[in-house]
Amino acid sequence: MAKKVMGIAGKRLFENVFVCMSCHAKMRTTMDKVKRRKIKCRKCGSKDLRPKAKERRGAKT
Ligand SMILES: [Zn+2]
């Protein structure tokens, strides 16, 4: 049961978080905006973002 809740909470926490490929800054936005390239890193201005969720695979924290 706890596992199921964790999965939902984890998805919620990470599904709209993206990480800059250049400087690894995190930002919260939507997949739609990233796909349309409407979003850019506020630190370095890069438009290369990846979903934060992918980082969690295999990571325990
Ligand atoms: Zn950046």
C-alpha cells in the first residue's frame, strides 16, 4: 500500500519538473511548454531540458 502511494506522490512531485541539460537547474513547467520550446532555463537560457522523472530510475532517494 505504501508503495502505491509513493508512486503516485512521486509522479506528482516529478512529472512537471524538468532539468536543464547544460547547468542542471530544475524548473517546474509542463511537458507541453517544453515540447513547444516555450520554456528556457532561467540560469543559462538553454532550451535543452529533460524530464526530472527519468533521474529517479534506480535512485533510492
Ligand atoms: Zn541551464
